[in-house]
Amino acid sequence: MFYKRSAHRERGLGSMELLEMAPSTNRITVRLPNSLLAELKKEANERDLPVSSLLVKILNKNVSFDRRIKSIPTIIMSQTLFMTMIENMTQSTINKTAKTAPKIVKKLSALSGWKYEIDSIIEHYFLILTKYCGWFQFKYETNHTNYTLIFETYLGTKWTKFLSIYVRSILESLKIHVSDESIDDGVIIFKFVKQSG
């Protein structure tokens, strides 16, 4: 482990800087086929990254997303096909399909070993999906027990409605009462107070 200086200052400590622990790294040797190494070098060059950084990104995605999401049956399809399916769905079908969200997320949480509660869902589901899936961009804010969840998508009106019902179904399954929900130009905002206990 090594340490780095942080610009954050803690109240009452004046100008004293806190030290934060930076993640440690280990050196390993990996044998790769020449063709794979050439592809990695090409992609790393296109992204303006060292090959080792690209490999870390790829491995991180595999560990945090691919392995978890594959614990439930998953189909990968093109965005064009996906959007055609969504656009051809009736509102009734959108509602029915979106309301399966709690069942899917509960199963994923059980198989992955995390608790089915809002903080775990934010960490292990919403943040992972926003990073790797392309469904939406997700941000959230918490102030003690006050939560604001913000989902932004550019996949059309029907998808936005689907996503709104999908997330609301998850929140309702957690017995969370949404105090304010708004949808505007592909941005969905949920505000609620997390009840203790």
C-alpha cells in the first residue's frame, strides 16, 4: 500500500491535509497470443491509454459487470434491434415488462451476494448498469436520509417511460415512498426519504 496526499480538509484540523490510502497494485506477467496483443495495442492507442490501463479496464468490467450479469440469463443485442422492439411495444406491454424489475434485481442480488436494499442496489446495480450497459446515465445524491436518483437517457420517449416504471417498481418493492418524481426530456428524477429499520 502507498499513500497520496488529498486536497480534502477535515473540519477542525485547520490546514492539515489528510492522507488517503490509494489502491495498491501488483506486477504480473501474462502470456498473450500475438494477434490479441496487437488488438490490445491498437485499441489502447485509439483510446490514448497504456496497454496495462486498458487491460485493467477490461478486467474490471468483467469482474464487476459481465460475471454478475451473466448470473441471470442475458441476451446481448444491437441497439437498433432493441429500440425497434421498445418502439413497437404497447403501453400495456411496457408497464407489464417494466414491473418485472424487482424480480430480476432480487435474483441478481441473491446470486451475487449483496443485500436487496436501496444502497446496495445503487452500488451494485444502477452504478454498474450506467457504466457498462448503455441503458442510462445515473447519478445520485444523498443528504442523511434524503435521496435523489437521476437517470438520463437518449433512447426515446417509450424507453424513458419504461425506465421510469422499471425504477419505480424497484423502489416500491423496497417500500420506498417516492415524494417527487419528474420526467423531462429524457431525465427522470426520483426523490424520497429512506426510512430507517
